[in-house]
Amino acid sequence: MSEEPIKVGLISCAGEDLPEGTISRLAVRRVMEALRPGQAVSICLPLFLAGNEGERDFARNFPTITIDGCDKRCAQWGTEKHSGPVSAAFVVSELLGDSAPLSGARSGRDLTEADVAAVERVAQRLAEALDAAAGTQAGDQPVTSEASAACAVGLPSGAIHLDGKTVQIAGLPLIFQQCHEDGLAADSPDTPARLLETVRVYHVVDDSEAQAYAAALAEAYRAHLSSTACHRPSGPA
């Protein structure tokens, strides 16, 4: 009798305003593509927080490891709030300690030697935690998983216009898509607050800008829905 394939979820920091967030995402990719191929899937934090039940169900039913950039622990907090305790939780800033400073590069093509070393160090810790969570030993034959990996290839960003400046927010198109699927209307009085609550978990929003962010998010959501409607295939005449 064949055994059920081992599945472990990895949820990385979605924050793009700190270099440790980039390190966390690159470390997850390093684990999935090189260190433990086939043994884990990436769970998208923005989509998870927006209410996607597929992502949340996976974290409820399979071992899940979170890797946060800073001590806000957005990934760990969000996962445990919606899906229960995680198998392991790491914070990049704690793992790296006083190592060489990071460059702040957001692309794997622009990493310095210190960045590369940081990614490898974090990835090795994740791989060890994955082995423990899956009950395997390093070097075992990789297993196959059919679970979704929404953010494995890169997290799409979306822009909002705030007081004359453009602000990029990681995962915003996924949040808008999920809210639309959940039936959130563009003109609902709850829309600005709901969008702000989801985004604020992993994107820093100062209290003095909260109202402006909520309004800008609602406006971007309306534009998203309008664009989606325009590109939707029409039915038969």
C-alpha cells in the first residue's frame, strides 16, 4: 500500500518595506526548488489573510511553517488566528543576528554576497524544520504534492494612489480577487475598512494615514472590479 504524500506548507513574510522580508521569500524558494524539491508548497500570505479557504484549509490539515521578516510575526499571527498552531515559526532578523548587513535588494538578480549567505542560512533552517514536520530525514526521496502554491513564483503587487504618491502593496491583486469572489461590493460601506484591515497586517500603515489608505484601497478596488468586468468574455447574443 502506497503512503499518502507528505505535504508541508511554507508561509513567508509579505512585507516589501524591509530586506528581511525579501530574504524570507527567497529562502522559501530556495527550499522548494533546491533543498527539498517536491516536499513543500508555498502558501500565499495575502491570499490567506483575505479569506481564501483553500489556503486556510491546507494550513489546518497539514504541518505549516512560517518565516517572518521581523518580530511583528505577521505570517505566524495570521496563520494561528485562522488555521491553528504552526509546526515551527522563524523570524529572519533573529536568525541572522549580527551578520553582515543586507543590501535591501528585492530581486534575486541583485543580491550581494551577504544577501546570498543570508538566504542560504535561513533556507537551511527551514529545510531542517521541514524535515522534522514531515517526519523525514535529509536526503530522503522527494515526494509529490498537488497542493496550490499561489506565491511560489513571485508575489504580484498592486498600486494605490495616496496624497499624490504611488504606493506598491504586495499581493493586492490577490486580495481584490478574493474579496470579489467573497461577494464584497465596491460600494459597500464595509469595503474600505475590510481592505485596510487585511493589508495592514503585513504592510505598515501609520495611524495618521489609515483613513487615506482605506479610501485609496477602496478606489483601487473599484477600478479593479471595473477592469475585470471590461475583460470578462461576453455571453452569446
